[in-house]
Amino acid sequence: MTTSEPDFEDCSDVLEHLYAFHDHELTEAEADHIREHLMACEPCLDSFQVEEALRALVRKCCNTEAVASAKLRLRVQATITRTVVVTEAE
Ligand SMILES: [Zn+2]
């Protein structure tokens, strides 16, 4: 681990840190980098929002019907499917 300047050059770096960002495990400077990238990069912003939606669903697990639009639910399902595939490949 290094405490020097954060270095999120491309999308894979940002996506890798997305979970830590959500969990507030990044330094202020790192979080700023992520935020800046998300503002400029639509695919990453998309992933960020799906992750956020997933967390909201988990938080409101007893009330899922009221949470997501059908469109959002499709995106969440796609993410879950991708996650399962990745997990099984390991
Ligand atoms: Zn990106």
C-alpha cells in the first residue's frame, strides 16, 4: 500500500476501487479522483449507479417492489449475472 498520489488512469482502476469508494475506505484524494472520473466517464458512472442501486435494494430488502423501476431492475440483474459468471470462473 502506498500513500502517495492516487493514480486512477483508466476505467479498470476506477472500477476496481468502486467498492472501496462505496465503503468509504478510500482517502479523500482517492475518492476525489473517483468522483472526477465518474463525472467524465459514462460507463463508469453507470457501474457506480448499479452498485448503488444494488446496495439500496439490499438495504430495503423487505420493500423491493417500491425501490426500483423495471429498467433499473434489469440493469441490476445484469450486474448480478456478470458477478456470478466471474465468481464461477475463478
Ligand atoms: Zn471510466
